[in-house]
Amino acid sequence: MDRSDLERELERLHPESFGWALFCSGRDRDLAQDVLQEAYARVVSGSARFQGRSAFRTWLFGVIRHTALAERRRAWRPGALPVEAALADPAPGADERIEEAERREELVLALTALSPRQREVLVLVFYHELTVEEAARVMEVSLGSARTHYDRGKKGLLARLSQEVRR
Amino acid sequence: MTDPEDRDLAARFAELRSSDARQAPPFASMLPKAPRRRVVALPWKWGALAAAAVVIVVGGLTVGRLGAPPRTALPPSTLASWRAPSEVLLEYPARALFGPPMPIGASVIDRFIPQTSVFKGDGP
């Protein structure tokens, strides 16, 4: 892949990549932008090289995940999703339904109750529509481990969401 | 994803995804135009340690220079008067014995015996 091909692929996946960077950065928008910029720089400069062993998107998500981990270590930020940051997203516009915004907040809050691995696998599968196998590759865990995190995470998330609904 | 629960989760995540996508910064602003050079901020502790080390080294050099005896200029030497520092090794007690050959009729010990009297006879 030459630079123009890389840039075209990055642009195509940009909204999704930003969403993944948001989750990897604890829903901190500024940090997510820094992470994504750094990840793109790594890809374009060739310090992270795609070798075709997996789908480009799977590989790119791995680069973003690694970059976010490094940024968080450098900046001493905790790995868990900070609720304040999650809820500090811009308020819904006039055309957006309040109900929808509340549902989003419920989901983000419910995700904070999960372990990082469970959260990662659920986001990759439900948010990014990856298979559990692809998610395992991004997370650099075995397929069996990813399945375990997926099952436990899904149960936990559903339990949490049903609690929210009952309130 | 066939379970109703899975479909509900997928729908919730899809709402979140579309909301996040609306907040995504423009792609062009995220792409580096030129290779970026990351400036890593030096932690203040390392900076303080480096400054302290510089002060100690400079202070030590200054004090050492003040306490040292003043340097005296060496007298100018000529090539003819120069002697190798190891020349002392060539000095040994019997060196004179191995000096230039004695003239005929002279003895090697003549130079060590003081000439107290000189025979002034008429000769045979």
C-alpha cells in the first residue's frame, strides 16, 4: 500500500476509527483526537506497517488500541471509562430526541460497570460489528478468551441496562 | 445476532455510533502533513537533577582552579640544551671508564687522581 492508498483507507474508516479511539480513551474526546492523530502518523510514516495478515480495519483498530494504551500510560490516565467524560459529550441538538440521548448515556454508564476486556469485546462486536474472532485479534487474546469476555460482558451489560430501565 | 437481546444491544450501540460519528473531527485535520516530531516534556525532577549536576561540576572546577598553585612559566629551552627525561638512566658510576679512548701514555685513573705535584726534572 502506498501513501495515497493508505490515506484513502484511513479516510473511509475515519468515523469508525474515531469511535474506537473514543472508547480506547475513556470517552475523552480530546484524548481520542490525540490518539487518532498519533495512530494516523504511525500508519502514514510506516512505523506501523500493514502486512496483510488480517483485514485492514482489524489491524488499524489494533494500532489505535496500542496508541491509546501508550498515551494513557504517558499521561497517567486511568483505563476505566470516566463517567464525567462520558457524559460531557456535547448535548443533543434540537433535532435529536432526548430519549435517544438518555439511552446512549445509559449504555455508556452500563459499559463502565464492565471490566476493560469485556467492554472492549462488546464495543468491537456490537459497535463496530466485528466478529468475536476479529475482536480477539484486535485485543490480542485467544478466541476462547474473547468468547468468555463476550459472554460475561453481555450478561453484565444486559443486567445493568435492565436495572436502569426499572429505575 | 439473532436474539432479541442482541438486536436491542446492537440498536443501542448503533445510536451511540451515529452520535459519535457526528462528533468526529474532519479527517484532513487529523492527518499529519509532514512527519511529526514529538517533543517529550522532560519531567521536572530530571530537569532539577540535571541542573544540580551542572552546578556541582562547575563549582568543583572553580574551587579546584582557585586552590591550585599558580603555574610558573617554564624557562625557554633550546634544542641543544634539551635532555631527555630518561637520560638519568644512562648515568652510572663507571661511565667515565667507558669514555673516549685515553691518549697513549695516559692512564684511565689519571682523571680521578688529583694532580698535586708535577715532576719537573731535567730528565735522563
